[in-house]
Amino acid sequence: LNLTADDFPKACADEDLMDLLLKYSLEAERIMVPEFFESDMGEVVLRSKFEMERDAFCAVDYDALWKQNGWLDFFQTLKGGNTGTNKETKEKEIANLKEEVWEEIDDDMEDAQRHRHFIRH
């Protein structure tokens, strides 16, 4: 498909949360490595890296994705399903695909929780 992460709609943390994360990150760095933090590269570098990594606090916005032209047809083609244009049919197909995707995400989250539990014990 030749797509990158930038080709998908994103749902990101809001600015208030990002500001709070930055504040606590800077405070933690100031406490843990005060010499570096006070140096010429300290806070400036940390702020710059934080800004570069903002996308780490984003995920694919699946609701917006389903509304974009072409994606439903693409997924239906993969499943060998109907790619017709009937609006009611497409809405049902979108609902079914959403449910399948969220089930996959739930399964992945359960797997991740099991792995975290195993690692901790």
C-alpha cells in the first residue's frame, strides 16, 4: 500500500496532558541529573526531544479512519466481502469491521497485561 503512519488519522493526547507530562519529565530530570539539566544542553535538549516524540502519545483514530473513502472497500476486499455502494450495507460493514478491530485490540491489550504480570512475578 506504500503508506506511512502519517497517512492515517490520529487521536492524540490533549495539550493539557502533554504540558503536564513535560512539566513532570523536566522536574524528574532536574532532580535526577541536576548537572546535566543545568548545562547548556540540559533543558533545551529535553524539551526538543519531547516535542519530537509527541506522536508517541497518539494512536490511529479508527472512527475517523472508517469514514475515509476507500478504507472500507480495502478491508472488504481483504475479507473477500462485498464492495458495493449501498449506504446501509456500508454502514453495517463499518460497524462489523469496527467491532472486529476493537476485539483484536482488546485481545492485544489482554496479552500485554498477561506479559506485564508474568514479568513482575
